[in-house]
Amino acid sequence: MQNVLVIDKNKMPLMPCHPARARELLRKGKAAVYKRFPFTIILKEKSGSDVQDLELKFDPGSKTTGIALVAECQQGRKVVWAGELTHRGQAIRNNLLSRRQIRRSRRKRKTRYRQPRFQNRTRPQGWMAPSLRSRVDNVFTWAKRLINFAPVSGIVVETVRFDTQLMQNPEISGVEYQQGELAGYEAREYLLEKWGRTCAYCGTGNVPLEVEHIVPRVKGGSNRISNLTLSCKPCNQAKGSKDIQDFCDPKRLINILARAKAPLKDAAAINSIRYATGGRLKEFGLQVFFWSGGRTKYNRMNQSYGKSHWLDAVCVGATGGRVHIPPGLQPLHVSATGRGSRQMCRVDTYGFPRTSAKSIRVVNGFKTGDLVKALVNKGKKLGTYVGRVSVRKSGSFNIKTEAGTIPGISWQHCSLLQRADGYNYYMGDSVSSST
């Protein structure tokens, strides 16, 4: 169990306290719950105190970022708070791809409702793809929250640079390294040479071949040369959007995967955001230290800690070589969900509107996505429910709990726990420290 974050009556951060101490302060009325996630209490009387310096550590990842707050103690250093932040970069990419496809289908039907803007395509300096920018913004948002609720004196970030060309071909060197493996080739000619001018699935040669995605685009596959192969038209149509594991026999599957290279989109994403993440964190005016991933792995293995994102964050940097993790510490798992959609109305499969224009609706003080607690004292819905609410104008809400969705709960039974902030939360499994 991790410590509870504490702020004084002037909302200045104090040292995190043990959960038992926080329960005592709440029971005696000396403190109140300020925020549920991360759990923070505010003192009603006390203001100002001597505090220790805390290090805020990040292990940025393409899909998940590890976070840890580390304080000095008699044993060296100790983890007082930990979490894992799951990004939604792939979801953003899929949404933009869907919007692009619908927009293009409208243009092909010649049903434009506005003039084309082909001359309005300039991107500002420092522009990042929305799926990448969301990762940077998530890290910045949680750094800001923890700095507001804990006396952070410095930030430590693991920064890595993946050499994607070397990862695909460890033997590449010299001029070949400078030019790349596709120098002098068109992509199609490269594939014809790589796959022997035959269908990768049935082995047929001397027939028209089509470029095919090993991992389908609809399931996250990229256009990288490592995800492309050749197939005849019948095999391409038969495979469609199936997983290659479901389409090929085991023997041929092993051969295809052995010849194809592993996708490197996650490594490319980390390469793209590493400088942007560090630049945003410097905006807080604190010292920001950058350390290599090799040092993190060295520290973690020397302390016999398992592999997870939050444990990597604990072991980042020079101060990560000797860190005590309290037995039973549970990291807070945070998933980015976004704050709704800017899409004014839903569309059908042909791109035509099928709903009326939406608006941000507040019903009796509640908005969709708010975390609420409902106490129902009588009737068929008797019980206590905690979850995210979906509001209706009638005042009869749906509450999404861990056990499922509970429909038809009156707003009068609901009390607000926390406003919707674009994230979902749950506590992870406990991890014991090594001895």
C-alpha cells in the first residue's frame, strides 16, 4: 500500500503520510479528502512544515509510462508512491484514420460542402502527430499533478535512442549504414527480391503479385517494409484482415515470420518524443536529469526487481541503484481515455449523420464520465454503487461499475466523488521488494 499525498490548508504540498495516519486524521476531522486519484488529503488547520525533497521519476514508453516518487530514508531511498500511465496513442491514430477515410469517401462522391484547402497544409515548427503529442501531454499532466501534491525537488527521466536500422540488421555498417537498405531500390522491387518473386502464402511464382500487410492495418499494422510481403490475388483476398496465425499453416508461418522483421513503430515513437518530453518537463523550473535505459536495467537487475514500467521508473538514474520498495506496495494504474470527442454527431457506414448535434450536458450537477457513489435504500436497485456515470436529461442515470452497468439510478441517490478528468484508475497487484 502506497503513501497518501498531503497538502496543507493553503494547498501547499507536504510529505506523504502512511495510510493509517491519513485514516486517523480523517476520523478526527483534522483533514478531508481533496482528491480520490491520486488519493490526496487536505489539512484543515495546519499550514507549512519542514519537508524532505522527493524525486519524481519517469520511465517513458510508447504504450505505458512508469512513474515513481522516491524519498531519502535511513536505508538509502524509499518509494512513497508509484503508478503506471497507459497512453491512447493507437486509439487516436485509429480515430484519425477513420475520419480521413470518411472524408475521402465524400470527396470521391463529389459532394463537397466546402472548397478544397490544398494550399492550407503548412505545419508549424515543432509540430508532432496527435498520437505522439498525447503521450507527451500525459506525462506533463501527471508531472504537474504530483508536483502540486508532493514536495518534488527534481525530475529524473529515462531517455533512450533506438537505432531502428541497426535493430533490423545488426551487421549493417559503413556506406550501407549511411544510405539505408533501400538505397537504389523501389519498395516494390525490394519486396520482389526479398520474397523471391513468389507468393509468401502459397509459393506460387510467375503470376501477378500484390503488396500485402502481414499484420493487417485494421489491427495496428504499419506500412513499414518489415510489415510488407507479396501474395497472389487469391491469397490476398482469402486472408483479408485475418491474423496471419489464423491463415497460415504452422510450418509456413514460421518461415514468413523468420523472413519478416519485427515492427519498430514503438521504438520510432520513443525516438520522436524523447526530446519533446524533456522540454515540457523543464517548464516546471526544476532540475531535470536524463539517464540511459542501460543504467536503469543495470540498477534493476542488481536489486533483483522484476520487469515492469513502474519498477523501471524506480531504478532510473544514479539514485536508482539502491531503492527500498515497501512490501505490498500497489501502483496506481492510470489509463488515458480522453475527454470525449469533438465530433458533432455520429455517422453511419457511408459517412452520413445519424444523430443530432451533441452538446456538453450537465444534468443536476453531473456530467457523463464523473465518478459517483450511489446509495439506494429501497427498491429493486437496493445497494451501493461506485463508478462512472452516464447522464440523461430525465435524471435517471446509468452507472458503470466493475461488476457491470447499473441502469436507472436517480440522480438524487448520487454523490460526486471526482470530476471526469480524462483518465480511468485502478490499483494494481502488490509487489514485494527483494531482501
